[in-house]
Amino acid sequence: MIFGRVKPLDAILATAEKKSLHRSLGAFQLTMLGIGAVIGTGIFVLTAEAAQKAGPGMMLSFVIAGFVCAVAALCYAEMAAMVPVSGSAYTYSYAVMGELIAWMVGWALILEYAVAAGAVSVGWSGYVVGLIEHTFHMDIPNFLTRGPYDGGVVNLPAMLIAALVTWLLVIGTKESATVNAVLVAIKVAALTLFIILSVPVMNMDGFSPFAPLGFAGISAAAASIFFAYVGFDAVSTAAEETKNPQRNMPIGLIGSLAICTIFYMLVAAGVIGTVGAQPVTAGNIPIAQGGIALAPGSTELSAQCAALAKAGTEAVTCSKEALAWTLREIGWPQIGNLLGLAAGLALPSVILMMMFGQTRIFFVMSRDGLLPDFFSKVHPVYKTPHVITILTGIFVALFAAFFPVGILADISNSGTLFAFAAVSIAVIVLRRTDPTRKRPFRTPAIMVTAPIAIIGCMYLFWSLGSDTKLMFVAWATVGLIVYFAYSRNRSHVGRGIVDVAEDDAAVPPQPVPPLPGAPTPGGKDA
């Protein structure tokens, strides 16, 4: 049953074979593409989360997460080069491991995209609210800018940006490649300026103790920080357009991830060495003296942070705009405001791409009969899949309104890790079942690389919080119920309806075209 109902790979590839893409990308271009796709939201909004989980040890967390991404990317690249069509990990799984696994991967990708869009919306809110408060010297009430877990009632700015992006996607407003390139440059420039201003004034005392919560804390932070790396599959899906992909793909993938890891470690070092990054504890008792670190995203942590703020001893782990807050603390308030402005300008495009990716996955699943046809309805005027876009927007706005960024990022990571593990398994399976098929890129040392990728994804998944894992299990259970109650009986493959070719003409006009340095429908700029 699990490996039955495999969608014929030849049918999936029929369209791709009609397309002849010019091979023009070298190792340097791939590396730059990867850096543009990876550096983004995660480092802006999850630094405080990582510090609360690992303290200064979060520097090692970046290395662990980057390594798992690298081996997963090499597996992803082989599948992306073989099956260069829409649907990403869902399509790959359908072609190799059958409908049930494909359904579960697609169901997990809903977590990846929709919840991640909510996480970025919350991150955007933190930076924009901080920018407004410090620029205009005003205090916006927390109950309007934070969810219940963060000591507020509802995060209205996060809801508003999610609603705005939904509206833009419905009307089909296009974002040019030039604008996207400028936004990527703004993010990279902001982080570079942060490093230039913070690293030279580091105090090594901030690095001790390095791992206050032990290796378990470092692992937990790595599982959260994974959010800061995802987007590397933008490189993986460029295999068709790469000169000598067998040589250049590994260079581009590993090179971009290595550079991003160094970048992230320097940012983390700047935070740790200037304002410190020790976890906030109950009663503010040091961990060395028996203090208990409070869980990120908990009401207890929010209450303790409020107490610290009243005492005038705020911690970076309490900040909703960690990097801007750090610059203000070390004497660069205006530069901190500029960094907040950079985040405010750049992050909405990330939300837009994530929500677009979500609607694309829904559309492909609906086209396969696994979801109702109305999910793929196209607006008569705007020519966009408005029904599923609005539905996605409602859920993203609700996630953003009531949950903190760390919890949302972890839930998103659970779906992403599941999907990447499935792709890594699919590569091994397809090597055995279809060894003669043309592979523009072959994963090096597949019997070593793929198992490491699978184990790495499982390790990071296991390092997530117990609440996150339970939520993923609950989500997967709901997915199985929906599959057996509805999708299995309506599946086109199950009913013997298999197209000879999946023509992209069947897909509604994309409201956002593929952008250089932006995530493809298989990934996100995190």
C-alpha cells in the first residue's frame, strides 16, 4: 500500500523533456544564488531564541544545522535535476515511494510554508514595532503587538502584514527580479554592518560559560536555527541550468552554506561578545548556581523578561529585534534603527514567497485529485488561485496573531525536516529501482551521503521540543484521516487517470515569477 500508486516518472518528466534550459551557471553563480536564498529571516529573528536554548553555544548550533543542510542539499539536488517540475518534494515522493508517502510529504509541506510565513510575519512585527518605538519615542502597548505566550493578547502588526501579502497574491501583483535582488542586498548589507560594528568590540567574558545547558541545549538550538538555512534548495533546483553540474553543484551548495555558516557565526559572536547571550532563568538565578532556564516562547519567560525590563537589565533573549537591540545597546542607536528598517523592508517579500509556495503545493495536490477541485480555482479577473490563497492567508494571519516566532519556526522545521528526509530516502530507492535513468547530477557517495542526511534530519527533529513533536504527530494523524476519508478514493492515479504530460499550461499564471536568489516552490528564504 505504501509503495503502491506510484505516479509514473515518465509522465512527470514529459513536460520537462520539452524544455531545454541553457546551461549557463558556474560554481560562482551557484554560490551567490545560494547565499542570496539562504541569508534572510532566520538570523534576524531567531538569534534570541537560539541564545535562550544554548547560550554562546549557539555558534556550534549554526555549524550543526549547516552540515545537515549540506548533506540534505546534495540529495535534493539529484532529485531536482531528474524531476525539474513543480511540486518539489511532494512530486519526487509520488514518483518514487507512492501516493501515501507523497501525501504525507505534501501535508508536511503545509507546515513548512504556512507556519513559516506566520513566523516571518511575527519577526517582521518585532522589528517594525521596535523601529517605530525608538524612532518616534513612543510606547506601543504589548497587548496589541504580542500574542498570549508573549505577554500580550494579539499581534496586530503581524496579522496586518499577512493580510496585505495575501491581498497582493490574490490580485497578482508581480515582484520584479531587480526588486528582489535589491532586497537581498539590503539584508546582506545590514548583517555585514552589524558584524563590522559589533565584532571589534567583543569581550571574551561573554562566551563563558559556553554551553550553560550542555550539548542538549546546543542540539535544541540547532533544530531551531535550521530555519535560518532553508532556501538552499533554490540552488538544488538549478541543476538543469548548470554547466558541468557534477562538479559545480557540490561547490555551489557546500560553498554557499559554508559562507552563510561563517556569516551567521560572526553575527552570533557579535551578539555574544557585546551584550551576552546567557539564558534567562527563573528568578534570574545563574544556571551555575542552580538556576532553571525558562522555555523559549513560554509565558514564564515573558513574565521574567518583563521583570528584567522594569529593573533596567534587559537581555537579548527577551528582544523581539535582537540585532537592532544589540546595536542600540553598544552605542549605535541610529544604525540599530536602520537595521530594523532593513528588516521591515526585506521580510515581506519572504512572506510573499512562502505563501506563494504554499498555494503552489496545494494546487499540484488538487490537480492530482488529492484535494478538492475548488482549491485550484482560478480568479476570472486576476487569473490567480484566489480560493486557496485567501484560505492560506487566513491561517497565516491566525498563526502570526497568537504564537511567538520560536514556536512557529520549530513547527515549520518539523515539516521541512520530514520532507527532506523523504527526499533523501527517495534518492536511494530510485538508485535501486531505476539505475539507468539519466541523472544530470549524481549525489556523491550516495550510500554515505543519503544516510547521513536522513540521520541528520531525524536528529534535528528529535532535538525539537516535545510540544513541537507532539504537534507534528497530531498534524500527521489528521493528514492520514483526511487521506483515507477523502483523498484516497478521489486520487487520479488511484482512478487510473494519469496524464501523458503535465503541461505547465494547466497551472494558473504565477502571481510571482521565479526570482534570482529567491526560494523556489520547494524551499523558502529563511
